[in-house]
Amino acid sequence: MNDQEYLNAFTQNEREANRYTAKCLRVLAIIVAVVWILNIMGIFTVPTAVMTIAAPLSMAIFCVPTVLVHFFKKKPYQMKYYIMLCCVLGITVLSAALPKHAIVAWAAPIILACHYYSKRLSWGTLGATVLCLLASLVFATYFGEWDPYLLRSLPYEGERQITLEMLRLSLLFYGLPRCMILAGLNFSCATLAKRTRKLLELQVKESAEKHRIESELNIATQIQTSMLPTNFPQREEVELYASMSPAREVGGDFYDFFMVDDRHLAIVMADVSGKGVPAALFMVIGKTLIKDHSNPGRDLGEVFSRVNNLLCESNSEGLFITAFEGVLDLVTGEFNYVNAGHEMPMISRGGAAFEAHKIRPGFVLAGMEDIRYRAGSLTLEPGDKLFQYTDGVTEATNATNELYGMQRLTSVLSANAKLSAQELLPAVRADIDRFVGDAPQFDDITMLCLEYKARMTAE
């Protein structure tokens, strides 16, 4: 959390507290207006001439913060002092006319000050409140509600007889206890303000940290996206299309395709255990190793055996990878493959229904050293399609915890078998989305479709 973020958070709080305090003082102005009307009706034993001055003056003072908030918005830190000053002065005028009935109003500045989360402001407000409360009692004795000892309101006749003893007793037995009550209230409010300020500081810090993490994850997402190839082959012999939708900002699934040499096209589909950043980092390592060791003429079983040992050496997190790699000979249609615990590929012959091609699953990569993998082979004819995917497809779950499953996948693939590779994948994803509905995505969803369209002419 830098200083600017801290300042912005508390500046926003100052503005909101200023608006809230101004609103409360407007309510107090309305209450004063009601009291004025009741005084005219004879409810309060206050000289009408005194209320005619005190009521409009206190109402005007209470309305000043509203003007300040609306027209002077640039300095909220300074504004709070003017607003709290208006609050204390307005209550002082009201208390000078109604010392007994307005006593509750003295709690208002104490309570309102705690909204600024400033211990200094709270104690400063208490000091100003105590001084103004005692001063208002003196003024009230001469001009306000007649009550020589502030114990009961008395009707007055003629001139008041004020003595120093009367003032002393009023301040001692009426003012002092109420000042002590306000001090206790202020202690509670100041403590609340301090705790709330700490919570706000913690919230600002967590928000800044969350923003930093989100920014880093966005960068990681962009990096991961850039590592997955999107320039799909534009060749007469094949059409290839792939997609990856991570369950989080970054995922552990990956696909890859590349030309091993002039006539051999390699495809890779893999799924790293776990989610998030650790899986994504392990994905980068696995993807790089598989591509670097897929050399022309090299047996794919040997490729995975070597990659497996290298991954085991740098696997402190205990992750593993299920992977499938296949290499298509564009001239003959021979498709050599190796499988490390991954899903079985789905194959459509000449636009017919898709069927799972049963192969030995093999052991996962990075699970155990010195595993020997065996390659397999099949032949694709022009018009055949191969669909490969990760378990995020079949294990997609709806709101009732029902899995999408192999049966639905086979059905949607077969129903759209005549579509091109670029059209087939969106059709499958749309069917998954319809099935899942509003349920959250728990796993990465990655798919790849390869269509062998024509044999390459051997040179």
C-alpha cells in the first residue's frame, strides 16, 4: 500500500463523513424549527424574544455545512473542522436558550466526530463541547429557559435575580456531571473510531494487495495465452483448430502443435494436476521439454521417457502431467502417438460418427522416474478427424453435480461430425455451456481437432 492509495481511501472517507454530518445537521435544523413552533405555542418556558433569535440563528448555523459540502469539495480534510465547529456552535446557541431540554443534543458532535476515524478530532471536539456547554449554561441563566438550578423549569415574572452562588451550583451540579458523561461517551466513540480506522487501513492494504495480485495474474494470463499457438496451419493436407478456457486466470492445461520436419506434424494435449499459478508454471516446463525432445525420426516413447525423468528432477510441488502426443505423416497418413495417462482420442472416419480409439493409458509424467513409455500407431485416411481433449470437458458439472460425461461428448461430436475443425470445437463448447448452465467452471476446458484432408505429395 503506497501513500497515494492510503490518502485516496481516507480522502474518500472524509468526503462521505462530511456529507453524512451535513445531513445530520440539517435534521437538527428541522428539530429546532419544531421546537420554535412549540415555544410559540407556550410549551417551553423560554422568552419568545430569546427563541426568536436563538432558533433562526442555530438553524442557519446547522445549514452552513450543507453549503460547504456542495460548493467547496476540494479540501475535505479542512472541511471537517468547519463542519464540526458549526455543529458545536449551533448546539451552543440552542443550549443557551434551552439548557435543560437541549442537553441530549450535546452528544451529537461527539458521535458525529467518530465518523472521521480520527482520535485527535474526537478529543478536540470533546474539549470544544465541554467549554461551549459550560458557557451556554451561563448564558442560559441570564437569557434562556428559567431554571435557577436546572432541576425543573419554572415560570418567570419580572427580572431574574442571578447570583454567583447560583452560577457555581449550576456549573458544579449540572454542568460537571454532564461533561463527565460526555467524556465517557467520547472515550467510547474515540475507541470505536480508532478500531474502525485500523480496519479501514487493513481494507485498503488488502485491496491494494488484491489489485497487485490481479495485475500479476492478468500478466500471467497474457503470457500463458501467448505461449499457446494460435496461428493454425494453413495447409491443403490438414486443418487444425484448438482452444483452451482456464477455470482460473491461469490454467494447467495446454495444447501445442508444430512441424517436426517438412512432412511430419506433431500435436500435444496435456493436463497438469492442480490449478492456478503452480500448475501454469509446470505447464510451461512440460510444454517446452516435450517440444524440444520431439526430434525427427525419434520414437515418441523415448521422448516421453526422457521428458518424464527431467520433470521428476524439478518437481518439488509434487505435480504431475497427463499428456498425449501424436505425430502425423502428411504423406502416408501414419499417426504415431504416445499416451501418459491422458484421455483416449476420438476419431471420425470419413465424416462418420466419432468413436473412442482405445489405447494403453500409460503412466503420468513426473509421477515416477525411469518409466518406459511405448508408442502406438494408427493410420488416418483423407477425410478422417481426430479429436483430443482434457478431462475438464467430460467432468464439467452442472448445478445438480451431474457430470457432462463421455456419452454426451460422443453424441455432440457425432451430431457435428461433418463440420470443419474450426466449427466443431465451438459446437462442443456451446453444448457444454448449455449443460453446465450457471454452475461455476471447476476445471480447465481444452480441446483440439485435427482433420487429415489430403495426402501430401512426396518430393
